[in-house]
Amino acid sequence: MDDLIAQELVNILKKNTQSDYQEAFDRAFELTKSYAGSANAQASAIPFVFEKLFELFVTGKNKS
């Protein structure tokens, strides 16, 4: 995750400022919750899944 995206994520979590990426956060959070509740979810993968989904919704690209 590049620095700009990471900073926006921190801003959203701290609720310091309004972010243009709030919708991306909400979508990534909802999908991650669905994954976490599934029978095949691996606890160690949940943060990675959220990070990749947030990055995908912000940039429109999946950086591996």
C-alpha cells in the first residue's frame, strides 16, 4: 500500500478529516466482514484481505 492510501486509511480510522475514500473503506470493510464470517476464513488473512480490497477500491488496480 503506498503512502497516500495508507494516510487516507489512517484519516478514516481516526475520523480526523473527511476523506474521499470513505466509500472505498465501507465497501472493503463490508466484504472483509463477509469473508471473516465464512467457514473458510483464515484469521491471519483477514487484515490482508481488507488491505487489498481497500487498495483495489481506491486505485481500481490490484498491486501484488
